[in-house]
Amino acid sequence: MRRWILIIIILSVAFVFIKGKNVLSFLSIPDTVKLESVESKIVVNKKAFALLKEKTVFSPYKGKVEYFFKEGDRVPKDALVAQIETENGIFKFFAPESGIFSKKFDELSLSRNINETIIEKYLKDNRTPRYKTIGKLVILNPGDPVFRIVDNLSATLYVLKDSILDRLIEDREFFIEDEIRGEEIPVYLKSISGDLIELEIKMHVEDFINNRTPIINIIAFEGKIIKIPKRFIIKEEGIMINDENNPLFIYLDNLFFVKKDSCFIFPSIEENKKLFEFLGKDIIKE
């Protein structure tokens, strides 16, 4: 009889540990958590669409083309850029604006009507334009592109909205992480239309001249964050913490957070701060 009682006790304990682990962890209240508020950033990896301020020059004649600038050169306005040897003589091409010279073309640089519908389709379909380069001393026909001049002072980048950008987009500075140069390039929010976010960049536009749909790292948030160790996350439904021995449970559904290493990162935005208050006391430790 005693043996059966002992077996039942052992099985009951095993059941609690195996099946009831989540229940016990939910009921248990961990030690008081120290909420750290530190400087950090959230980086959002996105595919972008670069809409450039560019002018494409087309040939009115048939003939052999010769160029006086190399790909990527900066060209002043009215500079002699190229010439075509035709049956009737030499036809010269001058730069319509100052900017960066290119003789690489994709289907969009040849289009006169790029709208948000086309841009959104490129991003949602994950399309990448193909570029064609005009070689030296090539015979061009009437209507063929000769070169394009791209404004190197500003460009517009479009990205699709997502939950992270949607929550952090307004009233914040944005940067693009330039891993090659080791810089953070500022970008500016121009508008939000449907599923598209429109950003303006005023540095290193040349990076996008022959890369219309780059993968970029947008630093969508830079500033104070709240760090909470994962051991305070109960069943991944919320946080059970103590503030001077007063239990507090906050559901994660009401918070914006990012998992990282051994802790959860909560940007210190107003909606998060309000939920980290208990009995009128702010438990965020600066």
C-alpha cells in the first residue's frame, strides 16, 4: 500500500513538472527586476526603390558614338559629354544639368512615367531592374539612349510599411547605415501613402545610380530603450515583475518590443512608458 502511495506521489510530482511547468512559472513572482534605460538603436533591413532625379538624353540620328566622360564622373552643366559621327557630320551632346554621368540604363531610366503604383509593384514582387551598358564606339540608332545625368544632391527612397516602421515612423530621425563608409546617413520622412513610405536622402546618391532596388539598413529608432531579462517573461505572454514587492503583470500584446540575446528590448516610447507605471510610480530606472 505504501509503495502505491509513493508511486502516486512520484507520478503527481512528475506531472506537475512536465505539464504544469507553465502554470507554476506564471504563478511564481521573480525578484524585483531592474529596468535599464540605455542608449541603443533598432535597425530595420528593407528593400528600397530609389527614384532619382535624372535626365536621359536620346539620339536623334544614327551614328557612331564617342564619350568624353567615364561612368560615375561628375559633369558640369553644358559640358560636352558625347558626340555622334553621322553621315552629315558630327552631332554633339551637352549636359542638360550638372550631375553624375552614366551610360548604364534600366527599363525605368528609359521610362517617362514612374508612379507609386509601379514602385509598389517592384517592391512587393521583389523585382530587380536589369541594366544595359553602352560600349565604346557603338553605332546608335535614332531614339536610342546616349547617356543620363543624375542629380547627386538628393534622391527619394521608397520602402514598404511594416509593423516596426509603422510604430516608430513619426517624429523621429532616420538614418541609413552605410557599412562600407562606416557612416550613418540621415534620411528625411517625406510622406506616407498607402503601403509606401517615402524618404529623402541628400548624401551619397551615387550609391543608387546603378542599383535601383538596394537592400538598406534603416535605423528606425535611436535613443533610450528599456532592457528586461528573459527570465521575467512568463510564457511569452507578458512580464511578471515586482516593484517593491508589489506584483505587476504586463501583457506583451500591449507592448512594442524586440528579442535580442538574453533580454527583451522595449523602445522607450510613450505608449510603453505608460504601461511600465504601477501605483503611480514610474519603475523605469534611468
